[in-house]
Amino acid sequence: MSDFHESIDVDRSPEDVWAYVIDPSHLSEWQASAVAAEPLDEGPVGVGSRLRITRHVGRRDMPMTMEYTQYDPPRAWGLQGVDGPVRGHFHGEITPLDGGRRARVTMDLAFEGHGIGKVLLPLVVRPQVRKELPLNERLLKQRLEHETA
């Protein structure tokens, strides 16, 4: 079960949406807390590939390692945190609309706290995510419909 479930319709094809959301270099363009993202593995991306994502959480920049648990272009992807006090579990799906001319992006996000992360989750992380997700959706829609066209 996810802590957060969001969905947004975008006036771009599923293939265009996939190409944008799966590229780590775009993460900081549409996720407000993302400072940087870089692949940790060489070669093609797939299940087991890892990313280092640095997020601004509270007053700190926190690097975290995420590993792909699902990679099904251009339909679905999943990532899970493998280190740090707060580990995210993310699942995204892209559903074609209007014969593939548009797409619906659905995102599910859950968290697991370890050590101090059990305290940070309710006090810092979940409130920040609750505020950030609507902004992230607007940024994603704006980037896909206007700036990457």
C-alpha cells in the first residue's frame, strides 16, 4: 500500500513521457526536492540498475541510492531505496489515452524508516512530500507539454 497516489494527464505520447521521466538528468526539472541524479551503473538501464539521487530534505541535501525494481518501457517503472534512514518505494505507470496521443502518468510512493528515519518520516518527510507532489505534477505537465515539445 502506498502513502501517496497521484495521477496526471499529459498532452504527449506515452513514448515522449517515458523518455522524459526515465532520464535522470531531468529529475531536478520536475521534482522540487531533487538536487541531482546520476546513474551508478554503466550500460543499459534495467531491473537492478542503480541511481544516486540527492534530495533537499528539511534543511539538508541527502544522497540516497535507488535501485530499479521494474523497468518496462514505455509503460512502467519502479524504484526502491537501498540505503539511508528513509527509503522510498516508487512505482510509476504511463497509460495511453486518445489512441496514444496523450498519456496518464500514475505515481505511487511509500516510505520505510530505519533508525532516525522512523522519527523523520512523520515529522519531516511525509509533510514535505504532501506539499511537494502537487507541485511536481504541475512541473511535469508544464515541462512535457510546453518546454520539451
